[in-house]
Amino acid sequence: MDMHELTRELKAHNDSKIIMLVADGLGGLPLTPGGKTELETAHTPNLDELARRGVSGGSIPVKPGITPGSGPGHLGLFGYDPLAYRIGRGALEATGIGFELTARDVAVRGNFCTLDANGNISDRRAGRIESEQSALLAVKLRQVKIPGVEVFVEPVKEHRFVVVFRGEGLGGDVHDTDPQVTGVPPIKPKAMHAASERTAQVAAEFIAQGQKILADQKQANGLTLRGFSAKPALPPYQEVYGLKAAAIAVYPMYKGLARLVGMDIVGKAQTLGEQIDVLIQQWNSYDFFFIHFKYTDSTGEDGNFDAKVKRIEELDSAIPRITALNPTVLVVTGDHSTPSLLKSHSWHPVPTVLVSNVCRTDGCTAFGENEAIRGGLGQFEAKYLMPLALANAGRLGKYGA
Amino acid sequence: MDMHELTRELKAHNDSKIIMLVADGLGGLPLTPGGKTELETAHTPNLDELARRGVSGGSIPVKPGITPGSGPGHLGLFGYDPLAYRIGRGALEATGIGFELTARDVAVRGNFCTLDANGNISDRRAGRIESEQSALLAVKLRQVKIPGVEVFVEPVKEHRFVVVFRGEGLGGDVHDTDPQVTGVPPIKPKAMHAASERTAQVAAEFIAQGQKILADQKQANGLTLRGFSAKPALPPYQEVYGLKAAAIAVYPMYKGLARLVGMDIVGKAQTLGEQIDVLIQQWNSYDFFFIHFKYTDSTGEDGNFDAKVKRIEELDSAIPRITALNPTVLVVTGDHSTPSLLKSHSWHPVPTVLVSNVCRTDGCTAFGENEAIRGGLGQFEAKYLMPLALANAGRLGKYGA
């Protein structure tokens, strides 16, 4: 049974406030076995105080051993089973650049490529064309006109762009046109089933017109399309949890993910301090606040242990302004680990603390990987964090009599 | 979603080596409440060192409270959900005596029984006929000839034997012919559905001819057939994990189980020392090694606490030769607990340690039941051990973007 069948049935309304503070890629590893992680190294008096007052645990983003991308990582935290709900590549790419998908859209990831005189692909990435140059070409592709369909083209980085087809009867299931090898022509768009037939035709027309527009280019005279995907059908927060939810994020990707589950995107914060300002401004307007802090992930991805430690200390210093609001439930967690040692996302459980007046405090006295696994939440799949938060907020009724 | 759908999609290749050392029935119980288990009693400096370097946890073989047999116990460790994949009694029996099943086989467990003058069963186990005597009768049954079907008969212990029917169009689903009571005749073989109709006919013919062959016997003048089963359809290691896998086992059952998931059976070791010799010889030829140590289970089954302690110490002394190979990932675990106190398999979580350079060490300083439950792996279902091992070996890519 989907947990949402339960939360839908049991959800209750009250005036409680829930804050979920997500430090992206929070979990880490020591640089040498037996040493301290980034979080354990950082001086975090405020987070440690939360660990003393709250209940800690290790959040498993998807399943043991599975390393998630940002999409599944956040879906889990938002309470959506990341194995049941999958966000297609095109939809995630559109989300990542802040494109607001509608139910009538099919989003596609586009790549510029180089075609030889015979129409075969000689470079699948158009010689890693520079972003400034490819952005102009993406804008040029907006000239494509397809009857009955709105076409949006947005530049991404280097050889990448996003196309969104908006119209009626456009199914999201079309095979990639990128053959993944050179020396052959791009594949013609092919629908996986009848409901996406029209999308395949629209894509073929886009490619034909696009090819003409690019004909005089040397590097980027062709294009391939990948990851066709409709807007993922995620039931909104209001419906599954009864929560009016706000997202306070800096980067488009996380705003986009929050929007997909029905959160309002509020404020225009650029720093964590500004994000807290927005939180305070919006305090009376929402039941639930998702605050996203990016830099624990980006410093981890850079392999910069010390910088990650500093970013964690920055996060720590923001806590007092949050707790001053006296939220009913405060959760501090991450969507996955990003150990500096690995310079990448990882599968390791994410230290998590939940604070409320009824959370049943454990013996943890600090916020860190080793303390968390001895915590009262044990190890749990991320998707259970929302039901736990709702329960602690008194927003879930009894199951059965 | 099946974990294999994930591992298939995410599997990545590299030169890492994974060793899974399975001490059968490893987990135990103290003889008096509050005392030490067999593992905690044993002097295990090498396993304790692994616990210090690695991450520990308690492996739940199937689900909490469920005691597994050897089949489900090993399927879990191999990463196959033991509730989704079931090995039929006949197939397990055939596997246990080293019979290599093919996709065209139906394996059946046979029992000799005593029939009275009216053809009713007077003894369901032929008076617990001795193995030497019944083995001769099993060999006699090889005289049965059925057109288009190869018939194999292999002795097992006492009144038991195994029949394998090999041919085309033989479904595995036929009801048992053993009525489970005396005073009635054996039941005629009956197919559960059309696809096993032919198997039921073949079985009826086998019984008819067999009955004639046994007619002059006093004790064992009849036979019943149970646990009809085709070779279980387990996707092989290479396909689901991308691993070239070798099994180093002494007993046919464990070789057989490993063969069912596509491992190669290597070496002819009779002792743990010889098993390690084989490991060293085969080190460059495989990605994954399953090493099975039987005696922690058999001493537990005997209720011999001290003997189990000694066997654990034997296991411990083999560790240095294994770690000297510098495997990327070393897992030491068991397929279930076999507490001497219970003289049987049990449901208790099995102490497990996983060692790698990126395992996120916990605070455990010894290998034992009580330490393990405080470990960084927490308690987990055995089926997650393979994804964890793959992740630690860098052999699983990211799920979603």
C-alpha cells in the first residue's frame, strides 16, 4: 500500500507548523577510516542542541546501497516513493532550468550534434560547443512552427537544450533519437505506443525544421532528442497531507521539484540568511516549509572537505532564527550523502533529526553520522519522514478503530 | 519494485573484488539469559578487527520472526527476495545431492512406503528403511522407461529418493501423491493446470512401473511423490549484477544453490583452509566469491555450544589469508542463526560486517550479536546485502538524475 493512501485517509487539520530543512548531500565520510565526517568535524552547537532535544536517525534515500540523483532524493523526503514515482529525464531537465511544466506538456532533452556530408553523426556533442554559442542556436530553434502545438526551446549548458511540446493528445513515451554512437544518422522519433504517436510526429517535424535552421552551422548542424517525458503525475501536498506548503530554495531544480508536488515557490532569496527572512515573512501563510540549502552538496561534489565543513557551520548558525519561530516540528536532513572523499552522491544513510514536543527524545547528544545511527528513529527509508513529521504535528489521525 | 530491476539498470563495471564469507547458522544465543552467545564467547581477534574497520549490522534473513531453511537463507544473501523466489522441495532436494537441474527438468522428492494387500499405505516411510537398502531400490527404479522422457533416480537418506523427469513440455505443478495418512492408497498424480498435464501422466507411468519393480519387497513395496518442481527461474549474477561469480563450498547443497544463481563452482576443497587455497588460485578469474563454511550450523544443530565456539575460532583464524588478498569489499555473515540452545535454525538477526574503504565505519569494536545491532548497517533484510556490497565496490551507478 502506498503511504499516501494512509495519509489521505488519516490527515487532520490543525494550526501546527512544520519546517523541513534540507541540507543537500549532508551525509559524508571521514577522509581516513575511523576519522570524523564533515558533519562530525564541523562546530555545530545549534544542531547538537537539536539532537539533544529531538530524535535522530539515518535516512536511507531509496533503498540500502542505492545512490539517488536529486530527483529521487527529494521525492523520498517529500514522502513520494522514489521507486514508484519516476521523473523522466526531459521533465527533470525542464524542472532544473525553472520551466513550469503543465499537464499538456512533453519535455525533451535536446543535444546539438555534428552531422557529416552523408547525414551521419560525427560528434554526438557538437564538439562540446560552448554555452554562449549553443544558447544562440537554441533560441534560433524557437522559429520552428508546428500547427496546434506550442514549442518552447530553452538553452542548457554546452551542447544541451530543452524542448517542450505543449498541446492536446501528446503522450510522453517516445524513444530517444540519439543512436549513442557516431557514423550513423540520428534515429527517427518512434512512439512506444499509440498514445504517443502524435508526439513522435511532432518531434519529427521539429527535427526536420530544426535541421534546416542549423544547416549553415559547422559544429552544431544537427540535433538529437532524448528522455521524452510528460509532467510526472505527483499528487499534491494539499491532497495527500492536507498541507499548504511553501518552498524556499535558491536553485531552479529544487524550486521545480517542490512545484511538482504542489508547493508554492516563495521569495527570491539568494543566501541562507535571505531564505530565513522569507520563512519569517511567510510564517503565517503556510503549514509546511521546505528550505533547501545547496552548498553542502556542491562542496562535497568538489571534494572540498574543509569547505563542506564551513558550509555546515553556516547552516548551523542559521538554526537559532528558525527555532525562534517555535515550529511544531523541525526536521533537519539531506536528500542523500555527498562525501567529499567520493566527490559524488552516495548511498550512505543521511543524518536526520526531528524535533517536536512529542518526539520521544533519544540519548543522542550531537548531530552526526555515528550519533544518528544510535538514534530513536533508527534507520528508515526517507519516504517515512513526512508521515513522522505529520504525526509529530498532530496531523495524522488513528488508523482503524 | 524488485531490487534486481534497479541493479540491472545501475550496474557498473570495474576491477573490484567482492568476497562474501557465509558462516552457516552463525548467529546464536547465550545458554543463560544475559550470558554470551557462541560468537561472543569465541576468541576472534581477526573478526573483531574487521568490526573495527568495517560497518556492522544485523541481517534479517527473510522478515522479522521468520526462520529460513538453507534455500531462502542463501537466496536472501545472494540478493534474491526469498518471498518472491521459492525453490520447490523437489528442486531443493535435487540441488542438495548435487544434481544439476536443466530448464527441461521436473524434480520430485520420492518416499518409499509400505502398501498392504489392498494397496493402502500401512507405513508412509517404509519403516524408516535403512539408507544402504533403500539406495539399492532407488537404483532399481532407474529401470523405468518412459518414451520421450529421461528418468533419473538418485538415492537420498533412509526412505527418501529424488526423481528427475527430463523432457519437453513438462510443467512443474503436480499435486503430491502422498495422502499424509495411512489406511488409504497413494493419490494419483494430478496436474494443477494444463501445462503440467503431461508431467502428471509421466509421474503416473513412473509409479505404475516402479510399483511393479518394488512388488517383491516387503518393507518398501510402494512409493509416493512430493514437491514436484521445475528448476527455479533465478536470473543469473552476471545479468543482475554484472558479476562473474565463483562459489567455494564443500557441501553439494550450497554448491547447488550457488549454481542456481549462475555462479561457477570452483575447486574441490574439503576444509576451510583448502577453500582459501582455491580462493587464492581463482583470485584473478572472478569478480565475486561466495565462500561457505558449514560447521557453525552443524554444531549449532547438534546443540554443542563449545564445538560451535571452536568452529567460529577456526573461521576467525582463516581471516588473515583472506584480507591479505585486499578485497575491495569483504562481507562476513550467515544465512540465519542456529543457536545451540535451540538445536535448530532460528529467526534471530545474523551478525554481519562489511569492510571497504568507503563503508562509513561505526563504533563497533567486536564482532558479535550485541555489537552488531549498534552498528552502522542497523538491522536490514538480507536481500539488501548485495546492493550494499555492490555500492561499496563502486559497481552501482546513480538512480535518477
